[in-house]
Amino acid sequence: MKKIIFLYLLSVATVIEAQQLPPVFGNEYADKSFNDSRTRVYLAPQRIVWKYDGEGQLIHNAEKLLEKGNGQSELTNRATCKMRSTENEYASILLDFGKEIHGGLQIITDVATRNNVKIRVRFGESVSEAMSTVNVQGATNDHAMRDFTMSLPWLGVAETGNSGFRFVRIDLTEPNTTLGLKEVNAIFTYRDIPYLGSFRCNDERLNRIWMTGAYTVHLNMQEYIWDGIKRDRLVWLGDLHPEVMTVSSVFGYNEVIPKSLDLARDITPLPGWMNGMSSYSLWWIIIHRDWYKYQGNLPYLKEQQEYLTNLLNLLLTKVDAATGKEKLDGGSRFLDWPSSPNIKGIDAGLQALMTLAFEAGAELSAILGDKSLAEKCSATVELMRKNVPDHNQLKQAAALLALADMLPAKKADDETLSAGGAKGFSTFYGYYMLQAQAKAGNYRTAMDNISKFWGGMLDMGATTFWEDFNLDWLDNAAGIDEIVPEGKKDIHADFGDYCYKKLRHSLCHGWASGPTAWLSEHVLGVKVVEPGCKVLNIEPHLGDLEWVEGTFPTPHGVVHISHKKSPDGKIKTNVKAPKGVKYHIIN
């Protein structure tokens, strides 16, 4: 099994490789089967958070569950964890597996277990969620079952669950029962791929943020790339863009990106909008431009030409020829959830986003040899840039206007993006706010915003980044990894809005990974100049950092980079690049 250079694999691994069917299966089965590109690792719990054992009589040897097992039932008298119920009291235990994972649960019973013992299993991304009940405080079974009852065998192995979680609570549900537990293991299901990109500097908080963003996306790289592993186990095209940038910076090429892009294309015949939102069809174009930029795969890009051409021609009809104003209709007018109340700001954001999409469309059409369409797209970009709506102090819109060259980046940063620091940031569009601050040359403030905003989630016990976050939530709040003390706010159950109210809120959302890609691009300093990473600019911006080092994946191999600041403020840079990659150091 390939080595994975992150700290989250905590136990012995059992690897199941995707294989062809055995010879006894005929061709009729081959036509109706598909392989799974993922693998499984079994993880023992790291700690017992809480248990209910009456007066010490209902649970014995609970600490045995923390030991590494082997996944096999045994007909022995070895000491194992025993959970019992009486006529009126029922044993319960809450386990912490240490890190958020995607997968399920393996339960191995011993000889003391009565046959068909029934238990209730509750998965949780937080302690509060694992202690919750469906339909109370936003707790749900949407997209993945995380609260259910099941029967266990005598002296056997049961596997269950398919969700995103860190915590698991197990309750006996029937009176006068004994359950002997030899092991309770998390089944970690993931793509066994190396972290080719890396980032290290003298600020450990930034290092943790980079890795947490990378790991958040890794968990969402299932058979397709999802937005969330508990809820939103779907391919959302707009949300996919920060994930694509993170994948490109950490893993390089991976099939999950083209598979997901193609799925969205194939299930969205024109004139429909992807995911029912016009902005998400715009993101599909931008993603293809950026994926080609990093991978340089022209044959794959040519596969998109028919749909891309028809989509661009459709979009050309959605621009007022006299004023250059976008006229997107027939779908939700959406940037991200926190911006939803600011209709005026959304209008400005969509004007800028459509301009960026036509800019990407012009580049792609030129590469594909369609000079006429490229010229139409470029002309539309210039026309739309003449119509600059008021962003209404919406940071999302101000960032997009700056990136589309419709508002000076410094003006957008000084007057809007830097106002209030990281307040008003969002986990999705925070990436574009950071990009606009970089365009304004304000790298120090951007890095401070990363530390405060994304670091704020880490301070609350996060091991992956969340669907949404607000710095105001931190006031008097307890972390996700503890029972909420009396008088404290529950940061998972007391907050959230729109589709993610309270415990429905996803605590592992790939769209929140933007700082990982941003740190690789602007602090490590890797900018792709020619498609396929054939030419790179290495342009570091260390801010107050003393040194930074890391790696960056390209189709030609991994580039190794290090920067060290001297006492006079000058930066000494060393680069080792594989054959086929040229680079220019810009300090």
C-alpha cells in the first residue's frame, strides 16, 4: 500500500483492491458491474468520551475497545468489553476515533453476546450530533443514515454505516441483555493516493490549515467528488472549483475530477443549468480552463468542445447587447448561502462571474481552434466590464469584481474585503476573497484572515473544514469534541442557517479548502504559466514568515521548493524541478 504522508491513519490497514470478476462470472455480469477505486482501513477508537453504566454495573472493560484488533471473532475467554441492560437501565458508550473520516463501523462480538442483540448506532461529526436524536435540533438522516437500530450476531462480525463522522454512540435498546464487544472499529473508506503536494513554514497554525484543507478534500474524493461526506454527498459544480484547485495543488491528476465534470455535463442537457443554478454552469467553464491549465490534457478538453460551444452560445444570449448586463434566468441566482439576503450584491457578483466565465470561454475556444467563438467571448468580456454594478458591501461580490478586472483590487480590498478583518468571510467564497487580496498585494492580511477564520474552526476541535463558519460563533462556545458544559454555546447545534441549520450542518465540506490552494500558489509561490505546468513562475510572498518549503505536483513530476528570508528581508529560493518543467524565480 502506498505511503500517505498525513497523520490520520491510526491503525492497521486492510486493503481491498478493485478487481475484475472471477472467471465463474460470465460477460453478462461484466456488463452490469463496476469497480470501486477506494480502499478501507480499520481504525480503533482513540478515547471514550462518555458512557452510561448505571452505578458502575452496566459496562466493564470499556478500555479494551481502545486496543488495536485484528477484525476476527475468537472463541476464547479473553477479557472484552461487556455492556449490559437491566429491566430499567441500558448501557451506552460514546467513542471518539480522533479524526473525521468517511465510512462505517465494524462491530465484533464475543461468546458472551446473546444472539440478535439489538443496538442503536449514532454517528456524529461532533459529540453533540452523536448524542442527538433525528428531527431534534436539526439532526437528520439526510443523504446518509447516521441514527438507526440494528441486530448483532452471536460471536460474529457486523459492518454498518456509510457516512462522515468522528464520533459513534452505541446504546443497548432491549432489557436484560448482555453484549460482549471484542472490537468496535471505524471503517475508513478513501482513495489510497499520495499527497504529492506539501507545505511547511515556521507558522505551525498555517501548516495545520494547509493539511486540514487537503484532508477535507481527500475525504470528499469518493467515487465522485462530493461537497460533503455526511450531507451533500453530491456533485455540486460551483462548489467543485475550490476542490479542483486543492486537488491540483496536493494530488495532481486524479480521475475523480473528470468523472465529476462529465457527470454534471451528461445529466444537464442544454438549455438547463447545472444543479439548477446558472452560476454553476459558469463554474463548469472556469473549472475546465483551470483543469486544462494544470493538466494540459488536450484530448480530454476536445471531448468537451460540443457542450462547451453550445453552452457559450447559450450564455451569449443572456447578455444585453446594449448595456452588457447579464440576464441569467430560469435557475436560482446564487453565489453562496451567506450572500443570499443581499440581492443587489448577488446581481453584481453574477455580472462579474459571467465575465470571468466568458474570459475562460475565450481561452478555451482559442485552444480548441474556434477563433470565431473566442472573438465573440472576448468582445462580450469587454462589453460586460463596462457595466459595473454596486456590490452593496458584499465581500463575495467585491472579490469577484476585482478578479474580473471590473473594480481595482486595491479599492475592493481597502473598502470592503479588509473591513472587519475576516468577518463576513465564508468558507466557499473566502477563497476568492483571499485571491482578490493577493491581487491587491495584501498578502499579510490574507494570511492573517486564514489564521483567524479557518484557524478558528481548528480551535473548536475541527479536523476538517466546515460547510459554513462565522467568527461570531466563537463567543462562549464549546468545541465539537466535548460534551457542552452548562452555560456554554453548542457551536454545532446552536448555529447554521439556510439548508444547514444546527446539527444538519456539515463539518466536512470540500468547498472550504481554499486556503490550501492559496498557500501553495501565493506563499510557496507556484503559478502555472503554460498548460500542463510546462512553465511555472515561482513567486513567494512570505509576509511575516521566516521560511517556507514544500512540493507541487505536475504531470511531469514533483517540483521541490524552499524559501528562506535573510535578515535584510531578501528571500533566497531553491527549486528542483523535473525534466519537462521550466521555471522562473520572481522575488
